[in-house]
Amino acid sequence: MADYTVYNNHYQYMNRVLNSLKMHNSSIPIRGGSFSEVFRATGQRNIEVPESMDSIFKEASERYHVPLNLLKAVAKAESNFDETAVSSAGAQGVMQLMPATARALGVEDPFDARSNIMGGAKYLSEKLEQYHGNIELTLASYNAGSGNVSKYGGVPPFPETQNYIKKIKEYMGMELSADKDVRTVQPMNTGLYGMELPVGTELGNALYMIEVMKLKIQNQLNGVII
């Protein structure tokens, strides 16, 4: 009876921890209070989680081998780190991707900061490779299009493009920081016992550990040692 009381207390504690997590993460749909209901709910769709925009830039820089100062400088010049920005020409998000370009880069939601930054980094990476690491031609292509770079055999004689390149090179010499958190869509991943969890997030890791502990307690209550 003593063991049952101890394990039951542990089980109730885990439930209280989970309820606390749910209260502070309203993006998780809740149906009742059981673990199985919560995990079925989280498995039905992606969830939004808070992320540091600076950490997204760092990840994108490393993934696509684009200098971090270049990536942040472009974002600063394009949108001033505003994930909701829309230009008069229809460019969208942090990196100001045109809808057709965003689709070509695999960006499903241009207003999702993570997806937009990754798309912009991928585009810059492709242009850096195309122009053999020439930053000026890469920026000229980003601003005026590769067609104009080819047409003029270099940086187009457009004041807007020339000023754009100058501005970004100035930004590259600064210590830029977005200094903000954004809510980004995280994919779900199947883990132990078929649970669906947000990949690589503190919330996902916490829920995972709570579920594992809960399973252990349930098995111990039933006399099974794991």
C-alpha cells in the first residue's frame, strides 16, 4: 500500500507539471487532462513555439553556409527584422521574398519567421555559389534579379541597387541583433511509444520526459519493472 501511495503521488505530480506546461503553451489543443489526450491532440498538427530570431539566423547561416553578418544585414535592410512586413511590390516577411520565389524555395508560409529566414538563406547560398562568392553580385541579384546582373555584366546601373549594396555592406560591419522572439511553426516527430512531439524544442523535450516518467510509474503500479 505504501508503494502504491508513493507512485500515485508521483503520478499526480506529473499531471500537475503537465497542466502547468499546458497553461503556458496555449498552442497545444487540450481535450481533458490525461496524457493520452494531450499527446493525441499534439500529434494532429504542427504547433507554434517561441524562438529567438537571432538563433534562427545562426542556424540558417550554418545550414546554408552563408556568413551570419551577411544574412542579418540583408534582413535588416529588407524588413528591419519584421516578420509581418509586406512591400509595395508584394515581397513578404523578414527576408522580403516574393511569393513565387518563396514557393520555389519551399517556403509555405512567408510570414513564419523561421521558414522565411531559411528560404532567404538558401537563396543567398545559391547566389553566392553562382557568383563564386562575390557578395556584390549576390546582393545585386537579390535586389534587382539575376537577369539584370547578366544583362549588364555585373551590378546594374540602378541607383536603388547600388545604394542597397552600399547599405548592406555598412550593416555587415555592425553587430546586428534582431533582439526578439517570434512564434514559429515546428514540425512534429514520432518518438518513443509512437508519441508525436515538437522537434528540438524545450517544450517537446519536457513533454517527452514527463510522458516517459508517467509510463514508468504506470508500469510500476502494475508491478512491471522497466
